[in-house]
Amino acid sequence: LDKVMKGRQPTDLMLRCTVLDAEGNVKTISGQFRKTDLSAEHRINPRDLRKIDSRVPNIVPTILVRREAILVNILHVRALVKADMVLLFDTFGSTDSRLHSVFLYHLEHNLKSKTTGLPYEFRAIESILLSVISALEAEMVFIRNLVGGLLAELEEDIDHDRLKRLLHYSRRLAAFQSRAQLVEQALEEVLEQDDDLNAMYLTDKKEGRPRDGDDHEDLEFLLESFSKQVEEIVSEVGNIDNNVESTQEIVELILDANRNALLGLDLQVSIATFGVGTGAFIASLLGMNLTNHFEEHVWAFYGMTGISTTIVIIMSFMGLRKLAKMRRVGLSSTFVNRNGNGKPKRWLPLPLRGRQHGGWWS
Amino acid sequence: LDKVMKGRQPTDLMLRCTVLDAEGNVKTISGQFRKTDLSAEHRINPRDLRKIDSRVPNIVPTILVRREAILVNILHVRALVKADMVLLFDTFGSTDSRLHSVFLYHLEHNLKSKTTGLPYEFRAIESILLSVISALEAEMVFIRNLVGGLLAELEEDIDHDRLKRLLHYSRRLAAFQSRAQLVEQALEEVLEQDDDLNAMYLTDKKEGRPRDGDDHEDLEFLLESFSKQVEEIVSEVGNIDNNVESTQEIVELILDANRNALLGLDLQVSIATFGVGTGAFIASLLGMNLTNHFEEHVWAFYGMTGISTTIVIIMSFMGLRKLAKMRRVGLSSTFVNRNGNGKPKRWLPLPLRGRQHGGWWS
Amino acid sequence: LDKVMKGRQPTDLMLRCTVLDAEGNVKTISGQFRKTDLSAEHRINPRDLRKIDSRVPNIVPTILVRREAILVNILHVRALVKADMVLLFDTFGSTDSRLHSVFLYHLEHNLKSKTTGLPYEFRAIESILLSVISALEAEMVFIRNLVGGLLAELEEDIDHDRLKRLLHYSRRLAAFQSRAQLVEQALEEVLEQDDDLNAMYLTDKKEGRPRDGDDHEDLEFLLESFSKQVEEIVSEVGNIDNNVESTQEIVELILDANRNALLGLDLQVSIATFGVGTGAFIASLLGMNLTNHFEEHVWAFYGMTGISTTIVIIMSFMGLRKLAKMRRVGLSSTFVNRNGNGKPKRWLPLPLRGRQHGGWWS
Amino acid sequence: LDKVMKGRQPTDLMLRCTVLDAEGNVKTISGQFRKTDLSAEHRINPRDLRKIDSRVPNIVPTILVRREAILVNILHVRALVKADMVLLFDTFGSTDSRLHSVFLYHLEHNLKSKTTGLPYEFRAIESILLSVISALEAEMVFIRNLVGGLLAELEEDIDHDRLKRLLHYSRRLAAFQSRAQLVEQALEEVLEQDDDLNAMYLTDKKEGRPRDGDDHEDLEFLLESFSKQVEEIVSEVGNIDNNVESTQEIVELILDANRNALLGLDLQVSIATFGVGTGAFIASLLGMNLTNHFEEHVWAFYGMTGISTTIVIIMSFMGLRKLAKMRRVGLSSTFVNRNGNGKPKRWLPLPLRGRQHGGWWS
Amino acid sequence: LDKVMKGRQPTDLMLRCTVLDAEGNVKTISGQFRKTDLSAEHRINPRDLRKIDSRVPNIVPTILVRREAILVNILHVRALVKADMVLLFDTFGSTDSRLHSVFLYHLEHNLKSKTTGLPYEFRAIESILLSVISALEAEMVFIRNLVGGLLAELEEDIDHDRLKRLLHYSRRLAAFQSRAQLVEQALEEVLEQDDDLNAMYLTDKKEGRPRDGDDHEDLEFLLESFSKQVEEIVSEVGNIDNNVESTQEIVELILDANRNALLGLDLQVSIATFGVGTGAFIASLLGMNLTNHFEEHVWAFYGMTGISTTIVIIMSFMGLRKLAKMRRVGLSSTFVNRNGNGKPKRWLPLPLRGRQHGGWWS
């Protein structure tokens, strides 16, 4: 048991991270730090670092505001933002180095430029959120193109292969949708809590001017702006999802209608086969090795051929007429005609006329 | 990388917009302004203008209240309203010039007339919202007619083509529904925040009388009135959507029932074919070039013909009777009869009689 | 353009309404009033009267509380209630004159009787809400009977016609449900706002004793009582809707199961046909005009007849056995037996036994 | 009209009720009281008594707190609880006398015992809620057994009859679920309102010590405890409902898969029939009364028999091979293989690599 | 009746529990305690202990905060935590002794170590929640593997057996999902109530320093951390559930498409059979024992054979062409072509052009 427990011992856990200093310069690239040292140095509970620890699966994004630092953990970004330092944790398995380097470049640039008037920590958060939004947007566009292309292909023909791809895209879409919604939630959770918003003014706190009340317009506008953009993405994904869903529903109806059409054709063939079979039955009766007394009749052959052919045609015709009547499937019915109006979508006035009204008071 | 980044440089971005002055006269038509100048002049964060920037896709409508201006971005209208000026941004690709010119005409007219007692900025917002509502209403009527017409056609016959149109209308309906709901949300978001409502009294603010508390009845009534109208539209669209959905469900059931009916007819034909086939089998046995010892019998032919025809009829009759029994599919069952009441919709009293009651206290 | 705009000019709009005075007597019946006069006289914004204007479609019910009046617009009732006067607006197209006259009779009676201790405006509102509830209840009963009757008919047989009626009732039910829910919402919206509740004490306001705080028990109890009744109706409609929905689902399953049964019968027939066909094939082989060397054999005919009949029976029997095996479709499977318990509904204990437990601390 | 109104006159309405005095003794059994007397004596608005009036249908449970009394109306219990008296109203049509007598016995017992320290009115409410929970629990167990039994039967075979029972149980389950949820809601509504909780201390109020603020732990714990139990039942019912729903969905899939299997068998038979038919066609050609010049050939018969049998076998074999290929329906497709990973469930990294990155700032 | 009531008498109920003292040492293992003694000793209402009583089914997890103790009842853990003592109740039927012993080991260890700075009761809760999360995580992984494996198998072929397993897994998934959500709810319920959070500082309370206001960061962070982990699990389960659902939907579509394909093949066979049947009919006509006057014609046999074979081929070809046309089922239709754009997914501009615009003011 002891051995098992050591397997999860977090004390000797090393985290790789890139450090940017107060000037926005990269101080360390993928340096190794001990988890315990990190939590001690930045006054963070080791529990909070567990989410950063990249070996744990990680779907729900979080923005944790602690005494001296903000812990951001959204999609591919796992960062610890302080008033004069940013730590970017490496996420194992994140092969998307291009995304990461663009993010790092922008972060550096943004931390150096001091024209926007925002404090250091907000500029860091701005860069992080921009990278997140950018990633979401890219995936949204990617999925929209995938799905759009498939739906366009379905215009042509509905086949097995396309339906399978629909499944794969539909799963992917659902996963992305839930991811985007969780990002939106995380942002809104922070926006709703005045305490957290105040606590995020790390520079002010460090300089001994802790914020109070609801005077945090800069930060609010910043976060709101990103929140709106995520909302936009979520809304777009919702539209795509709606499209996929209504396509699925209608595809089912179309396959059903097509099946009925095929069945109709099948019936036509069956009826014709039955007709021909009846003819063959009659002919084979006369083919029996029994005396039918017409053997030598001159016109008997032509007569029987005519008769049986006629029977074939009559049988088939009757069957096909019955079928034709059965194949028409409209929604209108005798019921509607009985009501005589045929306008089922109209506002239906309250049907009170024929009732016994009781008094109104009680 | 540098080049790529310049591609999005917003500094040299020009926005085309129409300007109306304090008297409601059009000062500039589709004039070009630099984004940076605009944000500086009207004391707006460049970030806020990004939504106005028409190249970015734009689904979620927003009403942003800033220090000296209100930024409205709903459907086709992208406007910046100040206490003495209105800027209407041109939206690229908005070919609907008629809608736009009517809107402009009304806005001018409304800004000039001072009889309503509303301040300048509210008259501008009133015109904007009226144009929005009008556009929503128009599209709603358009879609309602499309869908209504299609549903009426489905009354006659359910075919492939109509189902495809149902898909297209259903997608369009869903998109419109989400659009209308987002407009409703945007209005309600503003209505819920007293701060924003107060901050929208731009004229009062400009004249040094900032509003406080919850004394903003004029504006509230104005926005509420439009909010109710959007609610009306959303509710109507919801009804259309319900109609489409229940139609889809029942169409599926009707296609299913029709398929069963077709299958029933198919079975009738199959059974008859089987009967005829049995007859033909018997006849062909006698057609074999083998001595059946009845070759010369005088009545054998008539006898065999009679016998095989009888077999055909018996076979078919038995099959058809079995089929007839199987085709009746009601919901009632022996189970219901066993219960003896057949009233499954009644309030079911608590079935406690046969139980062992434990005590009531614990 | 000018002409078009005049088309909607509301200034010359006449509204027809019935007026009741402070004593509850009908002063004017369907008198014509100018909209502008009305809004001036009762100090209401013309915008508010637009909802009353009966030409506009009107789904969302509203209770607007204004300075000197309460504007009620629910279903068939469009009224303006003041401290000493009630105006009932005629709704064009409301052919339900009986409902209206009962309502008017009760309103008069209720306004005259002063025993309940409620002020004038509340007695008016009580009568209005009673009429609304009564109308909702009547329609609910009507729809419940329609749907109940149809579901009872479906017990017997599921056919095309009944499914079409199900569609019509289902649409109607959905429309009614949304209507009832909107009435419930409107009532709850008023109940939630203390301001509005206070402002509804028109008599007190008129006599210079405006209410404040949350001392409005009379009104609250009054509205709550109606709100509960609407809730009851909404809940009942929800139950009906659930019934319809689960019926639809099961009808689909039953149609599916029935189709499988039909297909099974079809297969039986097909197999028998195949058997007979095989026999006919063998017989026709011997019917060829070729020497089979048994032509004169005495027992050959009986032998071949016996053999081919046996083949027919064997073929059919094998086919039918294979079919019988295939037609049994239970949910139980080898998989369940493999687990050996067959109790999939039981509480499943946490499957931790076979795992490697890591330590508990982090 | 007058007559009609009198039909609902509540003034002369008699209510039957059982009265328990302050000592917990039954004073009157099913005594008749006038509604007006009751409302006057207990200072209750007649409107409130309407819910008690057992002739009105009654789905939504309510707990109304009035000046001197608490009106409880949940499921089978309709009671008026005062500080020193409990009135139990008889509900017409409640045949479940056993449930009622156990309830009465427990109520008497509980009112007499004063050891729990709870005031009189709370002991009454405790007994009432215990009876309600007990009834809910009993019905839940009953339905769970019904549904569980049916689902177990469906394991064996899915037939018409069982699907019909599924419908009946599913309706019943839905009705029960809505009932349990409404009870939960009613309890929570009371728990959420501090005013109501305070007002329920009838004994304290009577003795001139009205409660204030949020010092009502006893009552809160009491109600919370029952609320938790109802929650437990609602949650259990939700699980059953989920079970039924997923069973329905999978049953549909299984019926679909079974139909495909049947169709496959049908095709096998059809193909074999076609093969046999082709053979019979060839044989019948040679059976024509025309000179085929092989009439006297010694081996011709065996040759033709061999050839046509071979054709039958080849035809059938080709058809069956084509069918076998078509019957395999997996979800995997060339598409997945093209991607080469086949792991569609994995976390999909953001597909940014191939994109043109724009800059990060705006 | 008396006897029945005694059956539930809780007074003589013995509970088995393990006790840990203030030092974290196990004092008693599975000792028996009387319920009444327990409730008296720890000042808990007997009602609260009912949830602990393991014989009652127990789905909804609860954390009850009482005067001197915290009652935790989540999944397999039923504990009473005090400032210097922890009671772990045995749950009958909990065979998972390994999970329990690991939990006990960790709890002991955690109670002994005083380095974390957390008070005794919080360390107990930490261990409890860790065990709960661990159990949830284990089951989640287990189910994810089950479902993932099944979905992978469905890639290959959709058969009866796999669909049945899908049902079992789907039920299990739903049950687990509801369980995880209820745990999440229970945690959030506690987190939302400042009173409860304060009351959980048992050590401080015992030492006479009851907490007030919202100064409970330690506990909040502790609970929040676990709440986030449960959220993660719930979110993961939601994804699995989405996967299962969209798989079900697409499987249905694929089965439908496959059925259409089978039907198409069936039709091909039917058409060919019909063709062959027609040929056989013609041949059998000539096989009749009637004089057809070509008996002795030298080429007649070859002529008729040729003619009938040609008819067979023509018949089949026509049928198959008709079928081929019918089998193509795309979503595109003449309707889309009529509109000429074929881009149904694009933003649809407001269709106002062709309308009559009324004026904008009202």
C-alpha cells in the first residue's frame, strides 16, 4: 500500500515552465521547478497547482484568483500571472508549437508595450485570452468547413459513408461546443464576483492599494469583451449544431419517404409478377398431359393465349390501381374537410359557445 | 511573422459612416473615418469598435454604454449614439438599401421632431429599435408564409421535394429564432442593469446632471415596449417551430403507417402469387413427360383444373385471413382488458390498499 | 414614401370601447374614442396603447401599471382599469359574444357589490382574471376531451386518419400550452415586482395615500390565487402533452414491431413460394421435350411427384425454422448471461476492486 | 343567466371534515360545515378554501400560510392546521380508507405525545408530511416494480402486447413524476420564504410572541428533512424514467436491426427463387411444343438438367455474395482509415497548424 | 396495527460504526451503538440519523451541518464528523472493503498529520471527499472504457448483441451521471450558504470563537477544489453521453440507409424474377397442348427462345433503370436550383426588398 501511495507523491513533482519577468523578457524557457517550491514562492496552495499539473485530464477551464497570483487554466494555456511575472506551464502532448510561439511572441510584445494604460497583469491576461479566443475561432472555422462540406455533399446523395462522417463530425462538434461553453462559463463566473475582480488588481494590491467595492471598469470591460467573443463563437456553434440536427431529422424522413417509394415500385413489380404467374398457371393447366378436348382446335391456341394475356393485364391493372390509391399520403384528411376550414394554423378562438357557464364569482 | 501581424493592424483601418448632427441633419454620407480617430474623439476603447468593424462576423447583438456614447450593434444597424450626434456605420454587403434609406429617413425625422419630450439620444435609439423590430417582423412574416405554404402543401402529399424544402425552411427558422432571441437578450441585459440605464442619459450627463438610483422610467418604458415586441416575435416563431416539429413527428408516423399498409398490400400479392404458384406446381407435375395413367381420362383435365384452382383459392384465403388479423394494430391489448377499466388517462389513486403499512413515526 | 408612412399614422385611429363608471354601470357601449384623446385623458403613453390596438397580432399577455391606470391585455380581454372607471376595448374578430356578455355581466355585478372590502380597481381585475381563467379552463377541457377521445380511438386501431388528427390536436395543444404559460408568466412578473404591486393601489394613490414597502397582502393573495389556478391548468396541459408524446413514441415502436411481424409473414410466404418454385422447376425439367428414359415407367410419375413434393416441404421447413429463430428479439443477450446476474437495473457498486489504488493525498 | 350563476354559488356549500382538538382527540368525524362559517371562524378568505373544496380538480399541491391557520393541500391530504385544532377535509372519491385511517391514527398519536418539543401545529404538519411521503414512496415502489417487471419481460421478447403495457406504464410514470415534483416544489417554496416560515409558528403567534428574522431552525429542519425525502423519490423516479427512455431508444434500434436481418433473409429467399425461376424458364423453353431437334438425343435430358441446375446455383451464388457484402454495416469507413488514426473519441487538439496566423493585437 | 408500527420502531436500532479519536487513532472498529444514544450524545435530531441508517435506500447525497457535528452521507461514505472525533458508519452490503480500507488508512494518516494547518474536522472532510472523488473517478474511467470499447466494436458491425450492450451501458451511464451530478449539487449547496460554511468550523465553535460573516476562505477553497473535480467528472460523463446519443442517432440513419440499399437489391432481384417469369409465361403458352401450327417449323424453337429471352432482358433492363433513378436520394432539389444559389447555410439577409414599407413611427 505504501508503495502505491508514493506513486502519487506530489512532493517530488517537477513542472516545466517558461518565465517572463516584469519587463516582458523571457527569463527561462521550459525550466524545471519543484511543485512545492512554486507553491511556497507564490503563496499558492499545492491543491491549486494540481490543475496546472499537465498529467491530469483537464476539461473544465478555471481562473483562480489567489493572494498574489492569478492561476489561469484555459484550453492550451496554463499560466500563473503575478504583478511582475508570468509563468507559462508546458502542457505535455501539446504539439501545437506554432500556436504556442505566436502566443509567446504576442505576450512578450504586449507586456513590453505600456501604452494601453493597463497594469502588467491585465496585459498578460489580455494576451492569454486572445490566444484562447483565437484557438477557439480557428477550431470553429475548421469544424464549420468540415460540416458545411459534408452537408453540401449530402445534397447530392445520402450514403453510408457520408452518414459515418456525419457521426464523426457530430461528435467533434459536441465536444467543441461543450469546450466553448465551459470557457464562457469560466469568464462569466469571474465577472459575476466583485471580490474576485477586485482581487485581480495585483499591482495595486502589491503597492498597498487594495481595491474595494465595484470600481473595476477596466478589467470588467476587458473580460466582457472576450466574453462577448466567446458568446459569438458559442452562438455560431449552436447554429451549426442546429443545422446538423435538423438535417439528421429530415434525412430520416427522406430515407423513409424513399423507402416507401421503393416499396411502391416493388409492389408494382410484384403485381406484374403475380399477373404473369396467373397467366403461366392457366397455360400450365393446359400443358398437363391430360385430354382437354381442344388439342386439335385450330384457334384454341390463339384463344387461350389471348385470354391468359388479358387476365395478366387485368390482374396487373387492378393491383396497380389499388396501389396508386394507397401511395398518396397527404396530411389532409376527411377530418379537416369535415371541419370545413382547412386552416389548422390559425389562432383558435376559445371554444366557449356551447358551454354551460357557471357564475363568475365564487 | 511580422508581415502576418500587420495584416490585422487596426491602426490604418478606415470605417465608412453616415453622420447626423444635433439637429437631425445628415452631415456626411458614407464618409471615411480612421478607427483610431473615432475612438479618440468619442472616448471609446478601440476594443469596443471592433464589433462595429463590419468585416468581423457578427451574430450576437450588443448595446454598449460608454462614457459619452452608446454603441448599438443589432442586426443591420451599427450605430454610435451621442448626446448631439449619431454615427451610422455602413455594413459591407448590406445590399438592403431600401431598408436602410427608410431607416435613415425615419431617424432624421424623429431627431428633428422634439414634441415627444424625449432627449436626443433616446429618439435616436427609438428609431434604431423600430427599424430592428420592423426588420425582424418582416422576416418573421416571410418565414411564416414560407412554412405555412409548405405545411399546406404537405396536406396534399408528402414527397421528396417537399421534405427537402422543409429542411431548408427549418434551418432558416432556427437561424431566425436564435437571432430574435439574441436581440431579446440584449435588450433585457440593458434593462436589468440600473447603472447602464442611468448612464444612457447622455444629454443629462453632458449637462452635468448624472442620473442615479432607479429614476429612469422614460427609458425603461421605451426599452420595455420594444422588448415586449421582440418577445411577441420570439413567441410567434416558437409557435411556428412547434408546428414544424410536430409535423415532422407525425409525418414520420404517417410514413410508417403507410409503409405498413404498403407491406400489407405486398403480402396480399405475395400470398396470391404463392397460391397461383402452388397451382402451377401441381399442373406442371401433370405436365411431366411421365405416364400418369389418366392421360386419356375424359374428365381428368376438368377435375385437375378444378382441384388446383380450389387449392389456389384456399391457399390465398388462409394467407389473407392470417394477414388481416395481423394488420390490426390498436393500442388496446389484453392487458387493458385484464385490468377491466380501459381508462389509462384517469387520475390513478395511490395503490396502497394491499400493502403492509409500517408505522408513521420514525 | 410619404404616402406609405401615412398608412400607419396612428393619430387618426379610433378605438371602440365599452365604459363602466365608478358605480359599475355601463356608460357607453362600443363607443368610439380617438387613441390620442385616450392617451391624453388617462395620462398613458400612446406607445402603451399600441398593444390594445386590436389590429396588431397579440400573443404575449401584458399587465402594464401606469401612473393612473392599469392596462390589462390578456387573451380576449383588453381593458384599461382606473380608480373609478373601466374601459373595455372591443377586439375585432372576437366572435365569442357569449363569453363577452357573461364577462360584462359579472364585471358590472362585481363593481357594484362592495361587500368584499376590495377597492374598485381590484374588483375589476378580479372579474377580468376570472374571465381569463374561465376561458383557459374551458379550452383546456375542450382539448382534453378531443385528445382523450383520439387516444381512446387509437386503442382500437392506428390508421392514417387518426394520425392526421393527432397532428392537428398536437398543434392545437402546443399553441394552447404556450398561451397558458404566457398568462402564468404575466401574472408572476407582476407578483415579483413590489413597485408594480404598490402602484396598482390606484384608489389609495388617488386619495393621496401611495403605498410603499411590501404591505400589499390583499392584492398579492388575489393575484396569487389566480396564478395558482393558471399553474393548475398549465400542469394539466403538461400532463396531456406528456401523454400525447409518449403515445407517439410507443405508436412508432408498435408500428415498427408490426412491420417486423408483417415482414415475418412475408418471409413465410416467400419461403413457401420458393419451395413450390423448386418443385415446379423439377417438374418442368421432366416436362422438357427431351427423352428422360422414364417416359413409360409405371411408377415414375408417382415417384417424381412424391420427390418434388418432399423437396418443397423440406425447403419450406428449413426456411421457416431459420426464420423462427431470427424473429425472436429480446433484449437479453449472451452478454448478460456472461455476467451471470441478469439484473441490469440494480444499484451498481463502484467497481474498484480490481484497480490499482493510488494514494489518497496529493 | 341568473340560474346558471347560482349553480356555482359557494355560499351554501357544505364541507365534510374531521376535527381534532388541542389534546389530539377526534372531536367530530366527517361533520358537515358551511364553507362561509369556516372561513369566518378561522379568518380565512373564502378564495383560499376553494382549493380545499374537493369537487375541483386538484393537481398542484399548496401550503398556504394565513393569519391564524395553515392550509395544507397535498395529494390525498387537505387539512387546516391551527395552533390548537386540526381540520381534515374529506376528499370525495378517496376510496383509500386504509391510508386515511393509518394517517389519522398517527396524527392523533403524534398530537398527544409532547416529548418531541415541537409545538402543536408542527406535530400536525409532521404527521401530514409523513403520510404524504409514505404515499409517494408506496406508489414509487409500485411503479418501479411494474416497470422493472416489464423491462425484464422485454429481455425475453419484444412484442406488441408488451409495448402497449410500456405505453401505459410510461404514462403513469410521467404522471407520478410530475406529481412528486410538484410536492417538492411546494415544500421548497415554503422553505425559501422566511416570512412564511415565521408565520407558521402559530402557537407563538397566538401567545403574542410573533417570530421575526430567520430564527426558525426547528421548522426548517423539519421541512428540509421531508424535502430531502421527496427529492430522493423524485431522483429515483428520474432514474426509472431514464431507464424507460433508453430502453425505448434501443428497442427501436433493435427492431430496426432485426428488420434488416429479416430483409436479408428475404433477399436470400428471393435470390434463390430467382435462380429456380431462371432454371424453370430454361426448362419451359424446352417444354414448348416446338421442334428443338434434340428430342431423341439420349443425353440431352441429363445435359439440360445439369446446365439449368448449374445456372440456378450460379445465379443464387452471385446474388448471395452481393448480399453478404451489403449486409455488413459497421460505423468504420474509408474516411476513418484515410485519417489513419481511428480514434475519434480522443481529445482533438486545436487544428491550427496549417493556418495563416494573423497578429494577436487588434 | 400496533405490531406493524413496532416494525419500524427506531428506538432499538443498532448502528455499527468505526470511531476515530482526536489523535486519528481508531478506537473502535464496527462497534454497535444505539441510535438514540448517538443522537443524544452528539446532540443530533434522530431524524437526521435516518439518512445514515443504511437500510434505507439512499441516492441523494447530503452534507448536514448541525450544532456540534457535520453529517456526511455521500456515496459509500456515511460519517459523522465532530471537532475531535470521526464516526464512520458501516453500510450494509458494501462489499468493497478494499476501497474502505484505503479510505480508513488515508483518514487516519491525514488526521494525525498536523502540517497542513487545517483544523481536525476539515482534515476529516478532506479525506472523505478524496475517497468520494476517487470512487467517482474510478467508475467514470471504468464506464468510459466500457462505452469506448463498445463504440469501437460498433465501428465494425452493428448487430443485435452490441445494441443490447449499448442499452446496458447507456442505463449505467445515466445512473452514474445522475449520481455524479447529485454529488456536485450537494457540494454547491453547502458552498452557497455562508451560514453553513461558518457552522462547519467546529473546532473554533468548540473553543468559543464562532465564525461570522464571510471569512471562511480555507474551507471554501477546500470544497471548491473538490467541487471543480466533480464538475470535471460530470463534464466528462456528459461528453460520453453525447457520444452515445449521437452514435445512436447515426446508427439509426445508417440502418435506415442500409435498409434502403437492401430494398434496392431486393427490387433488382424482383425485377429479374419478373423478367424470367414473363419469359416462362410465353414459353408455357407454347407448351400448352394446343395446336400452335409451328410444331414442325425448324427455326421456331430458336426463334421463340430468342424472342422470350429478349423480352426477359428488356423487361429487366427497364425495371432496373427506373429503380436506379429512384435510388438516388440527395438533399438537393429543384427547389434549391430554382433559387439559383444553393448556399442554404449562409447568413440570410432580411428579405425586405419586395415589401411595402409602412412608416416607422406609430
